[in-house]
Amino acid sequence: MCRRSACSPARPWWRAPACSCSGTKAPGRRSQLKQRSETMDVTKLRRVVTGHDAQGKAKVLIDETVTNAAETRRGAIATVIWSSEGFPVDNDGSDDPSDKKIGTTIPGGTVFRVVSFGPGVAPRNHRTDSIDYAVVMAGEIDMVLDDETVRLKAGDVMVQRGTVHNWINNGSEPCVIAFTLVSAKPVSAGGKTLNAQG
């Protein structure tokens, strides 16, 4: 039975379970993820940024393929989509901060970054003074903490709260994750302050 409201013509690979509106069997989750991972290339991401014109009307200020993708370590390619400094964030003006030289985080600010972790990506055990919101867009990856490891797959979401961690890709395809890092005070746990490292 088809529930057309659950089907999306904007995403032709998606059909609601048991939907027959396309005349073909809907692909399973595994084939959907495979298709996504085969086409995900962070150097070709489309970046759309909105703002306002001189009359205060909403408009698209930027609509382009990213231009700042770079290898940050062996096997990791990252592109900064946007960043901001200060809270609350200032949405005035039209300056584009995407080419600004920044570290992993901005003290008192935010960073929106997309990273592709290739198979065998070089290790980087690190902690940041931030709270990180992450969406796995394609592939699979292991997040290694002090005493445990969790496998994340496309469609999973994760909140990183100042914990030391490492990303390990033992698969055969890149894993692409979108991160929003929001500045935070250093974590206090176990009777000590756990500062940023790595």
C-alpha cells in the first residue's frame, strides 16, 4: 500500500516501505547507503548560504561547490562550510568566513565542517573544548574512547561532549561526517580539568 505523503519525489532512491507508487520494489536500507557512499565526495559538496538584501528580504547569498576542501592529515579531507565568533551569533552582513584560517574549534564561536575519513585514516587521539553535534552522512566508522569503541553508520547522529576520542576507518569506503562544533568550557570530571589535547 502506498502512502504518497511518505514518499519523496525529491529523493528518487527513497520510497516508503511496501510502496508501489514507482512501479518497482523500494530499495533496502543497505542499498540506499551504498548508493550514498558511492556518490559522496566532500570536494564537490554544494554549499548554500542565505542572508538578506538591502531591503531586508531573504535571499540566497552563496550557491556554489565548496572551494576550501583540503587534506588535514593522511586520509582525512575536510571542508569548513561556515564559522562564527561570539554569542549570540551575528547574522548581519554578507561576509563569507569559509576561507578564514582556523583550528579545530574557535574559542567563543562555532564551526560547521564536513570531514571525509578514508580507509586507514591516520590516527588523531584528541579532545576539544567544544560540544560537537555530528551526523554520519555516508559510510561507517569506529569512534574509539578511553575504554570502549562504538561503530557509527550512515544515518546515525552523535553528540561529543568534550571526550577524548579517535576516528578509525577499517572499512573499504570513506566515511563522511558533518560536524557542528560549539565552543564550550573545558570539561571537569574525576576531580580534575580535562583540557583540549591532540
